[in-house]
Amino acid sequence: MTPFLRLFVFGPVALAWVCVLAALEPASGQILYVKPVGTGAQQVGQLRQVNADGTGDTAVAVPFADVLGPVPERNGNRFALSAVDPARPNQISRNVFTVNRTTGAIQNATNFLDMLDPDTLLYTYVYGFYKAFSPDGTLIAVNSYYRIRRLTPGAYTAVVQGKDGGTGVGLVEAYGLDGTATLANISTRGLVQTGDNVMIGGFIVLDTGAGATNMIVRAIGPSLNGVTGALADPVLELHDSNGALVASNDNGRERKRARSKRPGWPRATTMNPRS
Amino acid sequence: MKTLAGGAYTIIVQGKNGSTGVALIEAYNLQ
């Protein structure tokens, strides 16, 4: 069985990714978002609209096509909406909505992971919005929405950058929505800074009942050929969902031994003892 | 290489002794 992998990485913008998401600009002037209602994993959300400065927060029920512009004509009437709960600003809740394209009515709302339902897989395009709040509840950002599309096998890179040269911490997520899809390798490149701005990535190994799976996780710095300002000496840590340290490595020697045990996995073009 | 059970995992990359720079994270599923 092939585990389903989910990648989520927090890091400075201007990142390169292998993933299936593309960040797009929201509709100008007013932005749709979902305000979480209720608590727990199955919380639903209320579709709302605000001005770009965060004022005029009102509930809406308008056709998505009128707000987003043309929606691809391929079963485009199901949307995934992401929202940040003001009470939990560091957590992004995800909700799936079935929206009637004619009336804009929200017909259904379930947890994002329910998109793994085979019935949902028929839908190609998914859109999401989210709104970020500071710990005191002040609106600090309204982020872009996302487009998810069905991809043929191959390598893909998504590049996220700040509009007009803006910088900050960005988030990119990749979800394999099809039960047969596999993210064979996930990777990201970014600027590693200090404190809260170290590079943080993650993945989820789905429990398919087939037992544990073998994973290789590596961090490359000095071996990044042609990259200016490469991190000279990366220190890698892997933590489980409880925050416990699973493994760590501050040089490439352990990885080299692992590679020798399992031939065939991709190699860096130039190996460095500290990469 | 690590054998991992189902669950969520977090990768943290930082520079040794507070150093900074561009790095690449990669995760491979060997199955």
C-alpha cells in the first residue's frame, strides 16, 4: 500500500516546491473567506465577505463564479475553503463546501479530509481562502485562494513569492486527493533563518493498515550547486505529532549510510559531508 | 532512513550555531 503523503511547509516566501498547488491572487476589492462555526474537527464555516482592509465583514451567498471570475467548466461546483479560526490563529481549519453555481447556496460542509471520499474525486477544481488573525484577533492578512488541478505523472514546481516584492512567511500545501495518487517525493527550498524563521516542513503518513513505511528525509545546503547563499551547515530534526524528536542529523554521513542500504533513491549532484 | 508509522511528522531545518542560508528539504517514501 502506498501511504498518502501531505506536505505542509512554513517558510519565507520565494520557495520552490514539488507540489500541486498554485497560489493565485484573490478577487480585488472584496475577499471571500470562511468563518469557522462550531468547534472540533468537524466544524463548519460560514461564507463571508470582507473588504480588502478587513472592514465590512458580512455573510454572503453569491455565486462563486461572479466573485472569482470564470470558473473552469469541469465539475467546478465544489470548493474547498480554508479558514483561520481567530481563536486559534496558528491553525488553519479546512472545510469542503458544495456550492450551487447558480444560486451560491452552500449545500454541504464537511471536513477537508472528507475530500478523500471517491465521490469528491470527480471534482477537479477546488478553491480555498483564508484569513489570518493575530493572537488578539486583529486581522493581519487575507491570503490568496488556491487552485487544485488534476495532474499527469511528472515533476512539478510551484513558486510562491510576495506580490510587488513583498516578503514574509508563506505556507504551501500539497494534497493528493486521489486515492491512487502518490507524492513520490516532496521537497522545498527556502531561506533558513533563525528563531521562528527556521524552515519547517512536514508530511503525514496515512495509516493504511499496511504497517510502517520507510522514509528518507534530508536537508541539503552546501550541495546546492549554483545557489548563492546556500546554508553551509544544516541541522535536520524530525519530530512526530507530539513534538517528540524522532531523528536528527547535523551532517550527511548518516544519510550516506542510509543510501548505501537502499540503492536507487535520488542523489544530490554533488555530495558534501555536511549536506 | 527511518521507518515511520502512520501519523504527522514535522521537519525542522536550521543552521548550525545560528547560521543562515538557503536549504532544500526532501522527503522520499521508499515503501
